[in-house]
Amino acid sequence: MYRVLICDEMNPGELNHEGFDIEYIPNMAREDVLRRLPEFDALITRSRTRVDQELLDAGTNLRVVGRGGVGVDNIDLEYASRKGILILNAPESNNVSAAELAIALLMASARGLIRTHTKTVSGVWDRKYLGIELKDKTLGIVGLGRIGSLVAARAQGLKMKVVAYDPYVTDEKFKLLDVKRAQSLDELLGQVDALTVHTPLTEETEAMVGARELALLKKGAIVVNAARGNIIEEQALVDALHSGHLFAAGIDVFKDEPPAKDHPFLTAPNLAITAHLGANTVEAQERVGAEIVDRVLAALKGDVSRGAVNAPAMDAHTQEVLGPYLEIARKLGKIQGQLLPGANDLEVEFYGEFPADTTAIVTSVLVGYLSGTTEEIPNMINARALAKERGLRVGTRALEEADYYQTEIRVIVRQGERKRTVGGTAFGSAPRLTRLRNFRVELEPQGYILICSNIDKPGAVAALSNYLASQKVNIAGMALGRAEKGGEALFTLTLDDKLSSQQLEEIRALDVIESAYLVEA
């Protein structure tokens, strides 16, 4: 009989499950949680309870912690992982609610509901205001994950045309959803009447839609952000509303919440605002409680395929023999995720004899490949499920002998006719990059890696080195490779600093450079 404690207020649904003793004490005092936790195998919380080192240590029999909802800021994930405690959440529970709010903000913006409401309650009967119909308009979606997909379906129900930009989603999913694919954000912005964003907040996505991007939208467009604060840069949005370039906008999220009393959103014209209410529906709150209970019970029985947030530490033997391979595998996956995101197929080839089962190495490749691209943080537990959800087909192949190393891992990704290959190995505990495309290299994969191709002739390396020196960018390491003398060559540099997009374009413009890509290892 497994024992489960629910210590925060929620709607947990049915609590009578065979083989489980579930105790629900809403808003339980912390001292009581600490005192009674040794009795339980699992703990279920919301955001109120701080699951820190003290609490995790108190749970001497604790195996699973479930967090109702998305956020896990109140949980010490690193310490839980070291103790082998599985952390679960239920991020999908509010997907429908979040999608419906985005559509509601879109419709409110199109018809000027906030503006009209404010005037009417102040005694102004303005019947001259003209809204916009959404039928036959084109909606642009940035991020075609779970919520973006639901928004697309609802917009299609309004007879809107839908085009999306998401480099991490496969072509098959676009076809399945009947959504037109934009190859770049700029391409998307230039053809839509309304824009909505549904991406995680990362270094890549924060302020990804700024003044330049808003200017690419048609005059009179509508913008909605019900995802994360400042994906659409706040001041740039306000300026576009004041200038009249945008017809209206709808916002559910702020960079800093709650907003300051002088926040420019609060006085911007034609702006519909809600107080981060994407998950706040009766149905979503009912789902989140029942869903997290269901997931915790499944995990206690051995099914950890749904909602895993962390990856508990591996046993000492596996970590000792596979640790360096897991690290290079994650780095290879991360590099491929930057070279060819949104691949349809990913294959991991193993050359040589590895010291343990290679299943965990494949999973580590997926963790790297999916990092920063999904609403859930990929880890060793959920990576395969996330890959399947993205439409990524995963295969493996084992070969008995390695060409140049005792063991080597090669990761091949394909998207239509496009193909990318990277390889790596472990020298003792140190990961090494050994292959890019068909070129052999040997480089420590750290920091930023500049990958350049050129025709094998004198001057290419010198020209690039001189350019980087002029930009005060230090080269930490270098590897050279070529197919044949005078043929295509590849040289790879590790850099101490990240290059700007302008610097990368200037490198590509050098006469001696055929192509150049920057990735982070």
C-alpha cells in the first residue's frame, strides 16, 4: 500500500484507488508536513509549499513529488535529483484554457471590446467604432507546440488562414494540422493580419518580436501574447500601438508581475489586458488536480512516462562507465538541434564496443536535441516521449569496429533532402568532437563553436583569424579537416565569446569562406 500526502488546496478528483492510501489536507502547515512526511511515499503540492532541502530530507521514504500545474520554482530540483526523488508536474492541464484565452484576446482586440466597454461605462455611447472581422484573415503563430496547435485549430474554426513559424517542429506535423509553414520569423510577419506567440521563454525567444519585427507586420495588424512576458518586447509593442501601426493587441503576461502602477501597458491605446489568467478556468483547475494525482500514482507503480521534470541520479556504476558518453551525446544532440532543427529522423550510430547498454546514450542525444525547443524541459525520463510528440523518428545502429577511435558516437539527422552528421567520443572523462559532416575533426566541444567550410587553399584560416582579432574575439581551439588536397575543407574554432548575427554575416561575406555556422556546445 503506497501512501500519498496532498498538502495544498486543489481539486484532486477521486481519492479511492486500490493499493493507495491518499490523505488530502489542504493548506497543511509546514511544521505538520515536516513531522508527518516520513509516513508517505509521495507528496503532492501546488506553489504554496516550498519543497526545499529540509523538506526533502524529512521525507525519508519519499520517492515522488507531484507539482500541480506547470511551474516548479518552489522545488529544489537539483537536490531532489541527487536524492533520487522523481519530480512530476502536469503542464498539459491548462492547454485548452490557455489556447481559448489567446483566441479570446484576439477577438476582443479585433472588435475593440476593452475600448468600447471603457467608453460605454463612462457614459460615452460610441457607435461609430469599426472593428475587424477575423474570417478570411491570416493568423501567424510563433510556436506550434501543444498550445499553438490548439490555437491553430480554433482559428481555423473561425475560417482564418493559419501560417506558423517553428523550426523545431517537423513538416509532417504542419501537414497534419493543415498549417502553412513559414521558413523564418520575418517571412511569417510579412504575410499575417494577426500574430500570436506560444513559445517557452528562453534566451532565444525573449524579446524576439521587437520594434523591427513589429514594423514588418501589415499596418493594422493585431498582436497577442498569452504565453510568457516579454517574448513581444513590451515598449516596442506600446510604441506600435501609439503610432497606429497596430490596430490593437491583447496581453495576458508581463515581464514583471504584477506590473508597476506606471507600466506603459496600462495606458496604451487599444490594448486588452488580463492578469496572467491562461490557466484560470474551473475545468483547468479540476484537471490539474486529478491529472497530477494520476501521474503520481502511475509513477509509484513504475510508469514515469508522463510529466517528469527531473531525472533522478543514475546508479553509481552506470554513471561511472557511461558518464562521459552521456555528456558527449548530449552535446552532439544540442549541436544537431542548432544545425538542423525540426528534423524528421534522428539516427544514432555506435562504433566500437561500449561498456554498458547504450539506450541511455540515445536518450541523452534527444535531451540535447530538444533542449530549449519544448514547453517541457527535456530530461532522461521524458525525452523520448517529447521526441515522439514532435514527430521525430528515432533509430539506432551498432557497428562492431570504429574507424579511428576505440568507440565513437555519430548522430545523423534528416529533414527531407537535408542531412547533418556529427560525431564524438570520450577520451577518459573528456568529451571530444570527432566528426562534422564527412570531415574528421578533433575538438573539445565547449562554449561557442564556429564551423566554416572553404576551398582548400592558403589564406582562409588567416583571413578568418584576422577578422576575429579585429572584433576582439579570442580563439580557444581549432581543428582542420579536408576531403582532398585542393578540395572542400572544413575548419572549426571554439570561441570565448558569442558572435552577433552581424558578425556572422560578415564572416560569410569573406571571399575565402563558403559557409559559416555558429553553435553552442
